[in-house]
Amino acid sequence: MTDRSTATAPRRSALDGVRLRPGGVVASEVLKLVTVRSTWWSIGVAVVLSLGLAAILASDIAGEPIAELATARAVRASSVHLQVIGLVIAVLGALSIGGEYATGMIRSTYTAVPRRLPSLLARAGVVAGAAFLVGTVTTAGSFTLISSGLASRGAAPVLDGEVFGALLGGAFYLAVVGAFSVGIGALLRSSAAAIGISVGVLFVLPVVAALAGALLRAQWVADASPYLLSRLGGTLSDLPDDSGIGLAAAVAGALGWALVALVPALVATRVRDV
């Protein structure tokens, strides 16, 4: 009698031999984002809130006899909604990554993209892109409504390069908020924790800084306050002047906030188990 040994062939995954391209990873993240109802609810809330607020301001805003003053007023009024919309975008970013950890779908995502980092970068980029698009629509729509209100009072704002840059600056701020919240969500693996941190950074930290500056009267607090994320949003969405930190510093500071969240998230995603 002879023993017969049967060699068992290794199981092959359906993904064996599949070469993942960056475009495919990005497309999958876009598909996941647009097929979730919370995405459309968030976008709908952002648009309704911003345009509704702009309509209220347009009906009540006072005219300016000088076109330059009317333009400055229109730009500032059209960016009032950004802080509230920033919260909506932060929630969207946190849910986009935290929801997958909560449901376990993140395992399927990282099975399809074993290196993991391209998936996280693509998700952050997709959320940031969606936030930029929403910001562009809401700021442009708000500026149009408010400009119409001012024009009816005899002071039509001027749409020039600086105004266009301020409108895009507001959209860029929302994109940074989206990337920041995705990074925090990936780092903490929790939607609730990511939303809490984002709320703290956007709304609580400026209050703490103001109180600390008033109580301590420390120069470093005054020097650091303009670089808070919400303050940077105000700088980016306003017309340039000589009293602030400058556009280049504001852009660099905003990108720094995104990196503060994304770099630790990328490292943690790379080294730890799902």
C-alpha cells in the first residue's frame, strides 16, 4: 500500500493579478461618497443654509455709495456662512471614513487596496474636492444674491480678480476642513470622535485662545491666533489687506492643518491592523 499525498493548490483571490491604478482608487472613493445618503443630505443642508442666509442678508443689507466699499461688504457678507458650512463638511468627512470603520467595510476597502495609503489619500482628496465644489457654489451664489441686493440700492459691487480670489479662498478653506476631518477620522477610527475634534478646532479653540489672550496677555497667543483654522478661513475668504498675515501665509497655514491630521493618520493606517 502506498500513501498518496494530494497537493492542495493555494487559493487564489479574485483580486490576484489585478493591477490597481490611481484612477481606479479615486473612482471607487467617488462612488462610495456619492452613493451614501448622508453625502447628499450634507450638501443639501450646506446649500440651503448658505443661500438662505445670503437671501436674508441681501434683503436687509445697507447700500454703500462707493463701489469699493460695496464690494468689500458683499465679499464679507457672502462668507458669513463658511463657519457653519465648515461644520457640515467636517461631519461629512468624519462620516465618510468613520462609517466604514463602524460597519467593518474598511476591511473590504483595504483588501482591494492592500497598500492602504492610496485609498486614504484618495478619500481625503475626494472629500476635499467635493467640499471645494460645494464652497464654490455657495460662495458664488451668496455673492450674487448679496450683490443684487446692493445693486438695487444703487451700489453694485465689482467682480474683479481679488473678489474672485476671495470666493475661491472660501472654497479652499472648506476643502481643507474636509481633508482635516478625514485625517482625524482615520486616525481615531470613530466618526463621533472625529466630529468632536473638528468642532473643538473650529469653534472651541478660537474661544479658548481669546480667553487665554485676555487673561494671560501673552504676545505668543496673539501671534498664534491668526493661524487657527477658522481664523485662516476668514483670511482666505476676505479681500487682501495689509493688516493680516497675508494670503501666502494663510494658504500655508491651512495646508499645515490638513497635514497635521493626515500625516499621523497615514502613519497609523500603514502600521496598525484594521
